[in-house]
Amino acid sequence: SLVDGCVGEGAAALGAALGAERAKDPAVKEVLERIAREEETHAGLAWAILDWLLCEEPRLASNLSGRLERMEIDAGDEGGVAVPDDLARHGRVSSAERKAHLARVCDSAKQRLASAIAVTVGSLRARA
């Protein structure tokens, strides 16, 4: 849920939103905007699951933090084939841009996870 849901779906939402901004064809733009909204919803669900999990099993917090720290930023490549610049007008986002989105979402996830852990620890202290 953390890597695929919170980070992966969040990065996919950013990529689709960027593609929608660049797309010149209204139909492509509309589809990419819908994809961006759906991916953002998926990321939100993953965060809700993670918040619940931390409440139920707070000891998993260090494992989740460690997983984010060890995560390699790999957004795939084009198989060695250069992607023509004019594909951006069709909503195509390059692997370098995908990698940048993934890194940004990963950094944001680290901050959000730290906040969720702090809330969980505070909640546990209040119960004690």
C-alpha cells in the first residue's frame, strides 16, 4: 500500500495531470484529467489504509519509514528509444519527468508518514 498505493498512485496522478496540461486534443486532455483524478483517489485510499494500519499496529511505523528510505526511484525507461519531443502535445510525459514526479511524491510521502507516525505516537501516549 505504501509504495504502490501512496507513492505510485500519487506519482501517476501527477504524471497524468501534467499530460493533461500539455495535451492539445480535447479528448486526450479529458481522458488524462479523469485518469489523474482516479489515480489521486487511489492514492487517497492507500493513505487511509496506511493511517488505519498505523493505528492498529503502530510498531510497523519504523518498517514503513525504512521502506521509504530504501525505495529506489525507478520510473522506467523508453527501452533505449528516444521519445520525440512532439509527443508532449499528445500528453506523453518523459521517463525523466516521471522520475522527478516519483521523487517528489516520495519526499512528500516521507513527510506525511512522519506526521502520521507522530499522531499515532501521540494517540498511544494519550491512551496510556
